[in-house]
Amino acid sequence: MKSNRAARRGQIKANRPAASPVPILFQRVTMASKRILAMLPLMQPVPLADVSPSLRLRIVGAAGAGFPSPAQDWTEDSINLAELLRLNRAGSFVFRISGTSMIEAGINDFDVVVVDRDRKPVPGHIVIAIVDGGFVCRQLVARDGVPYLEARNARQNYAPTIADDTVEVWGVVRAGVRDYLR
Amino acid sequence: MSWSIIDIENFYVSAERVFDPSLRRVPVIVLSNNDGCAIARSGEAKALHIKMGDPLFLLRDTIKKHGIQIRSSNYELYADLNRRFNMVLAEYTDTVEIYSIDESFVRLPVLSNGLGDVATAHRMRASILRTVGLPTRVGLGPTRALSKVANALAKATEKVWNGVVDLHDEELRHRLFAEWPVGEVWGIGKALAAKLQPLGIRTAADLAAMPFPVARDVGTVVLERLVMELNGIECDEFKPEPDTMKATAVTRQFGAPVTNVDELREAMARRAGRAAEKIRDKGLVAQRLIAFAHGSKHRPNPPSASRSVQLSPPSNDPRVIIAHTSRMVDAMFERGGVYTKCGVLLEELTPEGAAQADLFAVADPRAPALLAALDGLNSRFGRDTVKIATQGCGARPSDTRRSQKSPSWTTNFAEIPIAR
């Protein structure tokens, strides 16, 4: 009963914005609700109380009765992160970071990083490299002219790797993306 | 202007190696659709005498003995890396002609000494290796046919010429063509080579020396154009681009045999949906639809049937096409039959809008907007994000088998490579 009431409250709440001038453009109707909708005499208004609680109503559009939006001549495309991250370049690839080897360089477990294959790695760059047959994320540094790959996590003992001919630097990490709510 | 063709060395294997370091320096083969036979081999696998098209079941012992790595074809990955490959090429030229999934023609200026721009060719190779991680070879020539011959030479002489061969020099052409068997020239198949043999044409040099009208008599106008191109005369009609698509087929073997009508209907709908998508992508509509299903030839009394229908008005709407294939499956299904393959053919394709109108049949006026939304969603959020319910959801045993497929590293967020 309680859940029934809650469902009904939900419907009323969902219906309230119909009066607002904000148009809602998406309609998602499940197969089941499609069948119920077909049975409803939709030519006439249906009292909310008569609608089955299993049917979830959604607003599919606003009636064009209010003022036209004063912003309509000023709309632009929404912000596109792929553009900011320049994912459309031939040499840009996306990797997922697993673990905390680079935590002091600001790269956390589960971060997504954008990797440029076409950028020449120089000391100071954070890179994706192939070490012992697997991908690792490390910082490239030069010590006495010898290139090393170093982790950035003082709490764990990550051994530095000499970046010699047996180590392939796959690409240079250019950008990172993190989900803070995860 | 001159032409160059750049091809990717063992493309499918090289693509797998970009994201899977464990495949480097070991023999690797990539299998065809449904894991049937070898369609790409690494140099190490070629050295073990594995041939193109060798069926997997005949290779089992060799694979075990030499620890050969096997992969199913990962077309998502190959298509994405091919796109990136062509993006890099476009930085060096005003014209890229995509010839196939692993080779493209590129137009380059001729140098003032009359030779090809070998330095730029080397830069393109280096850039593709650095940017996309793929090894390539380049052939240059005054015509497409000559660049293709140069490319074949670049493959054969990789160690000597560092993967770039230029055939602008006429004298060099004469010397090389004398040693080049005619059967290995681009476009000369076995049948044509056999036809040329009695005429004393055994090498590329013999072929190039053929008078043009004789070439037209022996072969067709296509052979005449090839001979002209081998002599450095560019033929505009000698384009590698296929003519506009006249028909398309989506036919695939089942991963596991199908014995019930619902499964067959769904498998057929999946192929029909894909076929409709293919012609929409080219802006075409089909006037004729054929659906077929059959069993294995190696079993007694295999079921086999096909149905066809004239589409009026011509269509590329999956709702229309799948409605037809579902009815066709219901009509042709034999109870107790064991089906191993089905397919959909769309024929008599014409450009959208140019198709002859049907006086009595009316196309759904809402269809263009709906299909544009469908294709837009699927291109943005991945294939089959939105589809016809008849196609079913999720993987099915009847799907083509790709049991050893590597992840879709570059096209699916859930499968991007992991660095530790």
C-alpha cells in the first residue's frame, strides 16, 4: 500500500512540470506500458486516480501555450568533452588506469587517461610503456643521462625501470578524466 | 602528379599487436568470420608455412607444436585503426583513395627531376608507425597500376629498399619488368595469365609491350587500360573504386546449428537489419529482397530454401525488410531441419529519391526522420543501441563465432586497455 502511494506521488510530481515552459523531448515507453496506453481512451482526459500504479507516465513535450523561449535564437550545441580532450586525432587513444602507482602525480585508480602516440616522449612526461609484457603508467625521468620509468607512490615500493631498448614507450599521457562520485 | 599506394603489413596481426604486447615476436594468425580459417598471418606464422585460407582444424597440430597465438577477427578494431591510418595519410596529400581495409592510394607531386617523392613516402611510413603503430610499405609510380607494382616490389625487397620503391624511372621499370612474372601483376588472374601464355607474354615487360588494340582483343578494355597504365599513361577510368553498389549480401554461418523457427527468424532479422543499415549508409534503396537458409552439405537431407520479394516502394527501412524476412522464414522453415547458415540479399539498388515511384504503394512519410534518428543513435552510442525488437537482444548461439576475439580496445569504453 505504502509503495502504491509512493508510486502515485511520483506520478503527480512527474506531471507537475507540464505547466512549466521547459520542453522535455524524450519519451521512453516500455513494451508493457505501450500496451496499457493502447487500451486507454486517450482522446479524453484520464483522472490520475484511475491510472494503474504500474503505469509510469512521462512528459513528452510541453504544449505550446506559453511564451516562446527568449533564448531560442541564442542556442548553441552543448559542450562536447570529446572536443576538449581532442579524441578525434589519429594518434589519440584512451586507457584506464588500474592501481595507485601514479597517485602522487595526481592519477588515481580507475582514472581514464588520453594518450598521444604521436608525441615524442621527453623526460618529465607521464607515459604509457610496455614493461614485462604489460602496459604501465609511469613518469619518464633522466638521471645522469640514463632514462628511467618511475612510479609516483612513496608508500609502495615500485622499482624504477631503466628505459632501454627492451622497454617500449607506447605513448604520452596528455589528459585525464575522473568520476568523483565513484 | 603521381600515385603512391601504402599498404599495411599483415594488417590484422599488426593491429592486434598494437594493443597486445604478448603477440609481438611470436607467430600469430587471425581467423576469418566464424573462426573458420587463417586470413592474416604474422611473418613468424608465414615462416611456419601457414597459408592464407588454411582451415583451422587442419592447423591444430602446428598451432600446438609451435605455440601459435590465435585471434578471431576484431573488425571493430581494424576499422578504427584503418580510419586513423587514412587520417594520417590525409596530412600529406590532397587525395586519399581508400582501396581496401589495409591499403590506400595517395596522390603526390612529381619531383622536378621526374622521380617520385620518396622522401615524403618515408615520412608517411614513419608517421603511421608512430601515430597508429602499424608497419607499412609504399609503392610510387606515374599511374595507379605502376604504384601497385612498385608496392609489390617494396614488399618483396623490404630489406633492400626499406619498404619504399619508386617506379618513375623508365629504365628501372624495364629492368624490373623483365623479371616480373605476368601472373603477379595487379589485375592479372590465373585465367588471364593462361590466356596470355600462348601469346608469349610471360613477364610484366611482355605485357607492357603489347599493342593496346591487341590487349583489348585478348582481354577486355580493362586489360587495355592496364597495359596503358603500365606504360605510364594514366587512365581516368582505371579507378580502383568499385562502381556504385548494385547489390549487397549479409550471409553468415551460425556459431551453432539452429533447429527452431524463432531462432531462425531472429538470426535472419539480424542479418536483414545489418543489410538495411549497409545500404542506408550509401544512400541507396533496394527494389528486391532475397532471404535464404540452409543446412550443412555434409549431412543427409539438409534443408535449403529461399524466398524473394519485390519491394514496392523500394526500401531501406528495417521495419519493412524485417517484416518480409520474418514472413519468409515462417514460410520456408522445415520442421526438424538443422540449419547452419542464413542470409539476406538486397538487390537492384538505386539512389534514394531516384527510385521509380509506385502509383499505389505509399512510403511512410515519417520513415526518413525515424531512420536518421536510428542511424544517428547507433553511430554515436555504438552498433545496435536501437534496433528492431525482432532482432532480439544480447548474444545468441547462432551468432557468428568469434571465440578468440580481442577486446574492442578503441571503440568500446568497457573494453579500453588498462595500464597499471
